Amino acid sequence: MCGMNKSLVKKVIITEKSTDLGSMGKYVFLVDKNTTSTEARKIVETQYSVKVVKTNVINTKDKKRRVGHTIGIKPGYKKVIMTLKKGQKLDILPQ
């Protein structure tokens, strides 16, 4: 294990879709690319004192972007969707 610290779970992703998922007890987190789903689960459970029932991982690859003659790379990222135990919720989404 990479040493459980809060830097593995970078932030909560707040979009229209993730806000809708929040009403179903699912929350989306941006995590470090090397973080496993079990590490992310343990960090969220200890940090927010909730019980995570299920984790889904979404890996996004790097993408080439062109601006004029310059070709750059938009970095990829890893998202984890956490489903909490029925009846539990986090106060991290705007109301």
C-alpha cells in the first residue's frame, strides 16, 4: 500500500451529474492515478466516518490538444464513484 494519506484523494468532483448521483448516495472523488479502489475506500471511510458499500473506478487517458502549431497533452485522471450505505450521506455538495 502506498501509505494512506489524504493526498491520494485529491478533491470532490462537483458537477451537475455528480450532484444528481449525490441524491442516490453516490459521491465522486478525484484521486491520484496510483491509488487503488480499496485505498480510496479506506481514506473516505476514515476521513468522513461513513461506510462505503461499492466503489467504481473511471480512468481517463491523456489527450492530445492542438493550439495553433503547438501540440500539447491534456493529462488524464482517475475518478472513483463511492456508493455509501443506505441512509448515510456527506455534506460536501452544495444545496
